[in-house]
Amino acid sequence: MYRNTKEILDKITELKRKRRAIILAHNYQLPEVQDIADFVGDSLELAKKALNVDTDVIVFAGVSFMAEMAAALNPDKIVLHPDPSAGCPLADYATPEVIKKYKEEHPNIPVVLYVNSLAASKILADYVVTSSSASKLIQRIGKDEVLFGPDRNLADHVTKRTGIKVIPLPPYGRCPVHQYLIDEYHLIKALEKHPKAKVLVHPEAPLEVRERADFIGSTSQMLKAVGEMNAEEFILGTEEGLSYRARKLYPNKKVYPLNPRAICIDMKKITPLKILRSLEALKPKVVLDKEVGKKVKEIIERSLDMLR
Ligand code: 13P
Ligand code: SF4
């Protein structure tokens, strides 16, 4: 039994050294997890970082599709996901069965999957994108139409940005946090409190909110925008964890979550104590079928090459 949080944090530091481990964390993680991480970023930054890790162990503080991706990119390393029940409900919409059905119905149309998808689904795609790379990569494919899933709002955002027809796969896939908690009502409420604030929004948010945004981008693109925009106050239309990171990076700016109750409960399942336990026991390990992992790696590398 640990007596205080400092003891837990010190033990994590000690075990990280002993195990030759790195902690990668997503921008929505709890503040105390962000603070002990070696690297914090959005999905694209985390994928790129995972490609260049030289430690023996990766502890992934995020949801399972992210940990799976780190494991696929590092077949010879131990990848730990401190709480395997931390999934992403959005990822579950694009099942392999749904993708196969859409491919049959739309032969010869490229299939692009959002990184928020399961490994078993990714291997059926031609490309995998993140919210920061979707528009650029889809434009570079050079076709008039693509199949894209599972996030319907991101699909709509890409169509609006690029003019390319995006067939949503399936038509009803949405992130519950963004769809229901980053809504028009909470935007109006936040603007009543902070009328001068710039509104930055994640593309997973519904249309009514995206339409009123000053900037739309991935979590790290939103952070960059806070630093670069000539304004003092910002409303962040995404999961509330990003506000902690923005305030830490830019202490001179005022940052408010669009809705402080917009919490991704799965992201918050990772705690320092769970990270410590997994470093102690070297489990739970992310175990991916070798062939599936190899194919996911190929697709991610091919997709990253398209962005160069
Ligand atoms: P980012 O890639 O923008 O960090 O998004 C990940 C995510 O899960 C958004 O809900
Ligand atoms: Fe998935 Fe939404 Fe949570 Fe992001 S915020 S991990 S899309 S449930």
C-alpha cells in the first residue's frame, strides 16, 4: 500500500528506468498521467513516435486502438496497456463485416479508415488516417469518391474541406463524447460566459458546432492554434482533458473546455497506479496476431508515406 501519490510517482520513475520503458500518452489523459508521460500527443504524433521508440517496453496511456497500433508498429517490443477495458465506442462501428459489405457494394472505391478502428478492420482498408491527416491523404489518393469510416462527422468535414465525395461507412458512426456533449447548447452556454473567446473544435463534433468554429482540427492542431492565434481566450470543443494540456503549454492564455462534462470515460481509465502495476508485472500486454500486426504496420507506413 502506498502512503501518498509521490511514492507512486517515484516508483514509476524507478521502474521506467529498470524496465527500459517509455510512457506514451494521448492528449485526453488525466493530468497526472500526462505529467508522468515521456510523450503526449494526438493520434498521428503518437503513431509517429511509436515508430521511433528505442526502449524495450512501451506503456500506452490511451484507448485500445492506440495501444494496438503501437504494438503493430513494434512487434519486437513489449507494449503494455494498463487497462485493456479502455476501448473506444466509435471504433466498434466499423466492424470487419460492415467493411466487407461496403466493399462489395462499392467495388473499386478506395477504403480509408479512421485510426479509431480495430486492427481486424484496419487490415481491410487501403489507408488509415487520423483527424489531422484525413483531408490531406484523401486528396492525395486523387479519386472523386472514397469510402470512409467510422466517424460520420469527420467524413462530412473531409467532404466540406476537399469537395471529394465521402461515403460514410457506416452512416451512423459517431463518437458519443463529441456527438452528445460537444453540442450546440453547450457551445452557446460557453459563449455566453466567454463571448470574446475563439472557438476551436474537433472534426468529430456535430455540424452545428463545426459551423460556428474559428478553427477545426485534431487535438494537437488545436493546441498549436492556441499558441499561434492572436487571441487571449479559447473555447476548446473537444474532450475536456485537452484544456489541461493547453493551459500547461500556454499559461498566459485563458482556455475553457466547451463543456467541462465532456469526458471520455475510457481515456480516464488509465491512472498512475495502473501504470505502476503494469510496469511491476509487465502486463497486461497487447497481444496481436502476427499476420494482423504485420498488415496493420504496412498500411500505417503506406499511409504515412502518402503524407510526405
Ligand atoms: P486526435 O487524433 O485528434 O487526438 O483524436 C483522437 C480521438 O480519439 C478524438 O476523440
Ligand atoms: Fe473514442 Fe470519442 Fe473517446 Fe476519442 S473521445 S477515444 S473517439 S470515445
